[in-house]
Amino acid sequence: MMTVEAPERQTGLFFDRFWKKQEPERVDKRTLQRWRFVEANLGLLPGKKILDVGAGRGLTTRMLAEKGLDVSACDVSSDSVNLLRQEGLVSFVFDLEEDELEQKYDSIFCLEVLQYLRHPEKGVAKLKGALNPGGSLVISVPNEFHLLRRLGIFFGRTGWAGITTPHLRFFDRKTALALFAQCGLRVTKMIPVTLCPPGFPGETLAQLLARWFPGWFSLSIIFYLRSADGSDAAG
């Protein structure tokens, strides 16, 4: 049987360079689009002590802090961490592949991060182990094989995740659910996020299509998760 090795790890230096190449306005629009769903579901969080893993430019961290939550941020990119510290936010360098979390949290956010990991199941188990009793994980992953992606592949387009961007793992709803089950987590809420760019006409209708047919019409999916056995020890 052929052995498939894990892809090369994405380092902090890689993401320092990665963020310098991004268009902040475009990235922030999508982050704010996800934030609308997070904001509408703040009541699902079991406490105020929050960790934002893979905070990047820190937009979600700032929004959570503005809501009065005791939020800390971490990222593998030292440049991102320094930016957040300059803005007065508690932030530290953390590599989800290699490091261990020293504190416990009521909720941990990990938005659009797992696709960059060699072993996402180990990362999720590590996050689960850093929850206080009754804590929750809020995780979003890309839906890699939505309708537009499938059409693009059919017509021979290759400029997509894993080829021109550094996604190491490809997710859809089924693979994400299988990962969470493997880690002993149950889904308490699932929110598909529309393919439609934020602010475009028809975004509301597009969000309904994403809710009804997430595999076809969602760009990403947000999952609210708790321990399946009622405990929050790492699996």
C-alpha cells in the first residue's frame, strides 16, 4: 500500500510573507461577512474568556473585544501578533501544529485555519483540550467544492486552493463533520456562509441557497461544537 506523507508545514515566516501579499480590503469584507453570523450567535458562548486562534489581521478579535469579552489572540505569524499588540490586544505567537496552550478558555475560535494544517485532527483535539468544562469551539472551514469551483474544474481552471494558495487540506461539510466526530465533538449549530460577495445584490437570497444546499452554494461553513461525551478533555 502506498504511504501518503503529510505536506510540508506552513511556518510563521511563510504567513508573515503570505499576509503581505493579501488585499486587506478583500480579506476584511469576507471576515466581516462571517462576523455577522458570529455576532448573531454570541448567546451560544458559555462564558467570556475567549481565544481567537489564527487571528491573522485581528478583525474578529477586535469585534469580540468590543462586545466586552475577555479575548486573547494568537497566530503563527509574529508580524500579525505584533500588529495586534500595537493595538492594545492581548496576543501571543502560537503554532497550532507544534505548541501547547497553557490556559483554559470558555470558547475558542478557529476561523479558516484548519485547511493550513498537516494534521487538522491533532489541532482540533488540542483546542478541545484547552476548553473549560462546558466550553465550546467555533470553527469555520472553506467549502472547497462549491458550485463555482466544480464548474471551474470542469472547464479546466486550476487556480484554486492548494494550487495557487497554501491550503494543505480540502474540506467540505461531510469531511468536516467526520473530523469533528473523530475528535469526539458534536455540532450544536452549523452556519453555511454564502458564495455571494458581501454587499452584492441578491446576497440575502444567496444566503438562503447556502442554508438549503450548503454543498453547492456556501463558500465556508461555521460550526459550533461541544464535547460529544459532556467532558472537555482532549480526545
